[in-house]
Amino acid sequence: MTCSSSTICSPEPAGRGGRRVAGWLGVSALVPLLCLVALFTGLCAQPAHGERPQREVLVEQAAKALARGDGIDAEAKLKAALVRGATGPDVSAMMGQALMAQGRRDRARPWLVPGRFSPATAAVGWRTLGLLERLDGNLPASGRAYDRALAIIPKDASLWVEIGHLRYAGGEHRLAIDAAEHALALDPGSVPALEFRGQLVRDRYGLLAAIPWFEQAIMRDPKDVSVLLEYAATLGELGHATECLTITRRVLQLSPKNPRAYYLQAALAARAGNYDLARRLLIRTKGKLDSQPGVQMLRGVVEIAAGNPSAAAEALEAVLHTLPDNRHARDLLARAIGMGRQYRYATLRFAEDIANDEASPYVLTMVARAWEALGDRQRAGELLDRAARPSVAALHILGDAGRIGELLELGQTGAAQSAAEAARKSDPGFYDAQAIAGDVQLALGHGAEAQARYVLATEIRMSESLFQRRFAAYAMARDVRGGRELVEGYLRQNPTSRPALRAAAQLSIGEGDLGRARAILSWLRDNGAEGDVQLLSDLAMAQAGTGDLEAAQGSALAAYRLQRASPLATQALGYSYAMLDSQPGAARALLDKAQAIAGNTPLIANARKQLRVKG
């Protein structure tokens, strides 16, 4: 029997060896047996003349599996190719890709880090290694790998997108924008480039401005799951629930069981108040997104609604582990702990926040109730008094302020200012450098100077946090017109932004447009702010100002029941009683209480005048 590259395995002519073999088993029995051996062992896998080696076919099939996102099938095909004679350099780049597609970066690393790639796969290998190092936080190593890929394929638009992501992760924000623009210059129809540009536009200008970029990308490739998810998320944030739901259903057709699609649907359900559905949809993510703070925040909200305080607390602790300054998560955690009647734990969990004067009025109130349940009324009263004091929002330095933040805390404002300015000038394209410099100026009471630095930061990104700082800077500089233009511009792009809507209501109250203020505050109350004492108090005043005293009393009473020590809620309820002339005795007692806490405000004085007129 002979096996050569030009023939399929066949028995030798009988004249030379057939008689000897036939004497052992018989030719007729030998042929089927050898075929079975060849079938199961691949001993005769060599192609006939003109056919491609099977290892090459398997590698090609692996490439097709990677193109459709099937890393498991690609890995299997590549392993089979190795058995059939493929070499490590032939498959290492694609094997790294296949394992990365499965989320197995630990297993991908040994295939990619040595850099042993064939010439045909080197570009893929280096860029996959660049992605691996970026995801693992090894940014310099990622940059070196991308440099190797760029030397091979300098005009690949999608590679420039990956470089842009690396630059953005490393704080080179302007250079990231340049990379996105270069990618589009190389290939105006590149779907990854259009998607990346949409993400950057969303960061810089807002939700609405990003929509055309995502739509262009989808027109180029209607089946690109990544773009569809970005588009759906942006539509959801804009409040376009029906369109968002349609897109997520399309994603699930293309990528069944996609966890991000389920998460977006859960967020839509929660916004609509259907927390049971939101909870069921989150379960379908199967924990694949649990490292993301937004997912854990949503889980905390839906578990509170479902009456599962322990599960809610676990999720919210995960948020605070990643975002320790997230005040909303801290308030929700206090609520979950209170729901679980873990009174002793509540006093311990927030003791440091209270000692450092970092606890919100809500947390102070919840911990006060815990002390009250434990029988310590004195401590409860002290915390309620603190919760009732008018609070000034603390300035939290953005990013990793390091030494600058320490200098501010130590009161060394001149040194902090010098350090911030030096950092800003040495790296003007770094968002945090510009924003921190603005924060320092705001802390020093220099509203206009802070605004000038914030404007430079907005050329890169305009987050809600930066919006709030800019609004505070306009207020500090007494620039009402600038504040109004900022709010209106931000709301045009981000119409559901809660901080921007609160600012719009604040401006409307200041301008005497109580009808608009009432409409905005009512919407906010009905969409997740029913437990916000200050908002309810402001709403009560807007309702009273528009002549709806019954509604004003209802809002003020809701605020007062949430926080009886709040001067805002107390004076609002006293004012509503005085205006209605329904309970003059209670009105006087409430006004006395509010005045003892906050002093004689114009609102209290007006209410007392009304009582005298009617008395």
C-alpha cells in the first residue's frame, strides 16, 4: 500500500504484495478496514493532486467562524488544523482572536504575547495583542503592539479606531478624536469608525447629535450588533422607548441571548415602572454584565422594588466599590439597609461618612431612624438636626486629582492652583487636567475663571457632572444669561437629563415662570424623584405660586413626612396651611419650627403676614 500526496490510499497491485496480505485477512476484508482507519484517524488525509491541504481548509473555516463571532467553533477548527499539520505561527493570531471572542483573555495571552505570527497573520496578531493589553490595563504594552500592526497596515481604518480607543483610555482625548477623524478620512464608510465617532460626539455634544453617526453606520451594515446596541442605548437615554425596544429585539434576532440587549430592555421596563419585568430581564443577562456599575445600580433599584433588601444592598455595594462617590447609590443603599431592619449595621456602615460630614440628608435621616429603633433618641435627634441644616454641595475633584486634591483639603489653595495650571498647560488635550483646573477655581470662588477652564474640557467631553459644575460657575459669577444658554443647549441634546431639568426649574423659579417650573418638577417627581425632599418642597412652592394650594399642601406634606426636620419641607407645609387657612395653629407651629432651624426667610415672613390678615 502506498500513501503519497498525489494519490488517495489504495491497495498495492496483487502481483507484488496482495497474495501475502490476502493470506492473512483477504483483500476484500482489508479494503473496508483500511477505509475505516483512514476515516477515523486521518492517516490518509493528504489531498489528491490539485486539492488544498485540509489544514488550510480548517483555518479558512475558522476565519469564517470568527467573522460571525463564533469563537468556540473557530477554536475547534484551529485545534483540528494543528492536528493536521498547521504550525503555531499559522494559527496563533487567530487562536488569540477566538479565545478573546469567548472572553478568555487568560487563555489568549500565551498565544499572543510571544508574537510568533506568520507573515500573513502578523497584522491580526499584533492588533489582537494590542486589544488584549488594553483590556487588561497594560496601556504601554498595548501601544507597542498597535505600533507593530500599524507598520504592516498603516491605512486600515478599523486599526485607527482601536488606536483611538487606546488613546482615549490613556487620557489622550484630543489624539483619540484625531484618530477617529483619520479613520474616517481613510474609509468614510467604515462602520467601526462611524460608531467610534458617534460615541465621541455623544460624549462631546450630547445624545441627539450622536444619532446620525450611528444611523450612517447601520445603513452600511444593518447587522452590526455593536452599532445597533449603541444606537439603542442612545435612543433609550433620549426617552424613545419604542424605538429602543425595536432595536434591542433586532439585536436578539442577530445575537440570541445578548446580555446588553436584555439590560437595555430592563432599563426601559424600570423607567416605565415595571420593576418585575425589569428584574426578569436582568436575570437573563446571567451575570455577564455584573462588573458594570450601571447594571448593578439598576439591579439595586429593582430589588428594592421587589422587596429584596439584601440583594439590593449587595448590588449597591458593588456600585460603591467601583464608584465610591456615587451619592445616589449611597442613598439607595441606606434605604435597602433600612428596609431590611438592619439598624445596628446601618449605624456602623455609614459611621465614617457621618464622621467626615459626607453623609447626605437622606443617609443622616435613615441612620437617625436606626438609632431611634435601637432606643438611642439622643443620637437620633442629633442626626436629624444635622439633616435639617441647609446643605451646600461639596466639591468633589474630578478624576485622580492626587496631590491637587490633597493641597485643597489642607487649605493650600495657592499651591493647588499652581499645580492644576501646570498640569493643564503640560497636557491641554487631557480632559481631567482641564476639569480639575476648573474645579480648583470654583473652590476658590472664581466663577468666571472656572468657566474658562470648563469650556476647554467640554471640547472633549460634556458629562452631567461637568454640566453641573458649569452651571454652578455661572451662578457664582451671577451670569444668569450664560446659565440659561447652558441649560437650554444641554437639554436640546439631552432632554431627559435630571440635573439639567432641575437647573431649568431653578431658573424658571428665579424668572417667575412658575408654570414651567411646576411642569418640570412634576415630571421629575413622577419619574423617580418621589422621595426627593427638596424637589417636593420646591414643587409645593411652584404649585402654590400658580394658585393650586391643595396640590401644594399635598406635595409639602409628602416632603414633610419624608424628613420632618427639613426646614424646606417644614416651611413649605406651614406656608401651604397658612395660605389655605385650614389649620392656622399647625401653620404657626410649623413656621416657628422652620424659623428656629433656618431663620426668618421671606417665605416664612409672607406666611405669617397671611395668617395675621386672615386671623
